[in-house]
Amino acid sequence: MSARLSNSSYIDSPCQGLQSWAAQLVDLAKHRGVHPDKLLKGTKLFYQDFAAGTASLSVEQFYRFLNSSIKCNHYAATRTSDCPVNNS
């Protein structure tokens, strides 16, 4: 592989195919009672973009989104408290 993962242009570039994965995870989280804005916090993405099919994700955005999804999924499953996502 010629591209290095530490290359910021690779990390920041939109990646084909990530949109559908992220859209499915957003829908799954909604069914579990997690608000989409909690998952997308810190990614510079909006739920309306997914609903319209215009979302374009970079690898970095998808990584942040996955971390939020994992945290919120645990709290939705245990129902112990609200999703504690803090992507600052």
C-alpha cells in the first residue's frame, strides 16, 4: 500500500462506502433510543445529511462516529444513564 495512514490528506479525504455503514449504524442506534446527534457530535456531520443521502465521511469522521456508537450502544443496552459522548 503506497498511502501511509499518517498522511493527513488520506485521513481527511471522503471515503466511498463509509456513508452506508454510518447510515445503518445511525438507524440502529435510533431504534435503540439513542439520538443521532449524540452519535454525530464532534464529526461535523448532521443527521439530515444521512436522511437526504448526501453525507460524505472521511476516515477520521468515521472513526469518531464509531467511538461514539460504541459508547452509546453500551449505555443503550444497559439503560443505566444517558449516552456520555464527549468528543472534545
